[in-house]
Amino acid sequence: MRDKKQAPYSVIVTSLVILLFAAVVFSITAGRFSLPLPLIIKVFAAEISGGNTGANDSLIQAANILFIVRLPRIFLAILVGASLSLAGAAYQGIFKNPLVSPDILGVTHGAGTGAALGILLGIFTGGIQLISFGFGIGTVLIVLSLTKIFGGGRNATVILILTGTIMNAFFASIISFMKYMADADSKLPEIVFWLMGSFARSGNSRNVIIMFFIFIIAGAPLFALRWWINVLSLGDNEAMSLGLNTKRLRTIIIGSATLLTAASVCFCGTIQWVGLIIPHVSRLLVGPDNRRLFPVAAILGGLFMLVVDGFARAIIPGELPVGVLTAFIGAPLFLYMLFSGKKEWAA
């Protein structure tokens, strides 16, 4: 039964969509090069009419900034935020643990190791992203394989989480070693900046298209199975009594959440706290039912990431890594939720 203190679900979703649209409009107009709304309308009108901007230099410049820089970055930020939040909600659901985040099985540090290796080898950007994605997926496959070999019986879930924690620590040490070996004038700053998380170098149309297809491919199973995740959260015995294959369901959910997380990390680096905090905030809005939680978490995650990226672009003359801001915001917010007596966030 829905909490009487909560607003109707349709009102919450509609409000979040409106806020997301407003954030998109603001992100388009704001920046070091201001784009007034009337100018944006003229650019879109020219694009609809066949891309005819005439000899107007300001219109041509505005079109380049809008379609090459800002719109791809905005869409990528929304997709990454939605992916991390959805993955976090899925992991918290199947592990029945509010402290679980998308990097619980080592995908984040694995992908970071791949990216650092690619940077050290001087590989082009697309190659770095591919290696990062492969390392992230490979790390989770190793964790699942080790759990299957050594984690039989009732402690399989505990061993799965512990193995992921071990892999996180192992790859973190490898990253530290590569940072130590990297050239201090060129490679090291690039590795450090990438690990902090940023959309500065990844916001392009190719990455948006790839991220969109990964979000559809990996997100669709999570949305389709969100009712069964509710059942799984009751316990394996109850789920199996309803004819649910719990091992297969967990494998599908972990695989989908891993794809979303690995893709997010390989494009924009390590961004912490989003997949941990946003599902909790979503539970405060709509409750623990995953049928309502998943859509709200995806929308709210995209909104949060877009707003944070806007602050990252505006807060200093250069650009602050977005991962730094998510940590600044996420950690105090988590402490507030933990000690303010709002126990329903952990339901």
C-alpha cells in the first residue's frame, strides 16, 4: 500500500520529466559561450529547413556549439546518470542491501584499470574506451566464475560480494602501480583526470549513440523483470516456491547492470555515489516497489547527473571533474538520510 505522505506516482513522474526538460534547456543555454533561447530557436529552425544558416557567422557558430558540443554532452550525461541509478537499484534489490552500489562486483575498478593501461600504452581514445569496457565486463565474469567454483551452498551471495570486494582492492592496487609508473608530465595527469570522471572528452554523437543502444539492450531486461526482483527480495525459498529460477534471474540482472555500469565508466570515467544515493532518494519518493522505483530512479539519475555536470562546467573557469562533485554531494546526503531518522529509505 502506498504511503499517504507520498504524492501520487503519476504526479512524481510528470514532475521529474518536467524538471529534466527544464534542466536540458538550461544546460543548452548556459556555458562559457552563452546561447540565448531565441538564437537556439533560430538554429533549430535552420536545421529543420535543411541546415541553411546562410552567411550568418553567429548562427553557424551557435549551431556548431549546440549540435557538436552541448547536445551530445547533455544526452550522454542523462544516459550515464540513468544507467548508474538503474544498475544501483537493481543490485540493491537482488542483494537486499541498501549499501550496495554498481561497483560492488569490481566493474568500476576493472574498467579503470583497462583505461589506465590504454593511456599508458598511448592508445587512441576509442581504443581506451574499448579496453576499459572489456576489463569491466571481464572483472565481473571472473567474480562470477570464482563464486561458481567456490561459493556453492547458502553462502553463495556472501562469497559473491566478498569476491567482488577483493577484485576491487586488487585492481585498485594495479591502478596505483600504473599511476606510479606513468610519466608525471603527460600520462599521470591524464590517468588521474580520467579516474575522477568527466564528460569533457566523451560528449560526442558516436558515444551517445553507443550508450543509447547499450541502455536499451541492458535496461530492457531490468524493466521487464522488476516485478520478479520484488519477489526475489523476499528470499530465495519464497521465490523458488513461485517457480522462479533464482540463479538464472540473478545472472540476467547482474549481466544487465554490469553492461550499464561498464559502459558508463568506459565513456566518462569513475563517477561514485550516483548508483548508491539516487535509488534511496527514489524510494523516499515512491517506496520500495521496484515497478515504480526503476523508472523514477532512471529519470532522477539522469536529472541529477545533468545538473551536476552543469555545475561542473560553471563552478570554475576551467572544468571541475564531475566525479568530485558527486562525492561532495553524495556523501553528506547519505549521512543526512542515515541519521535523520528516515529509515524508510533502506526498505
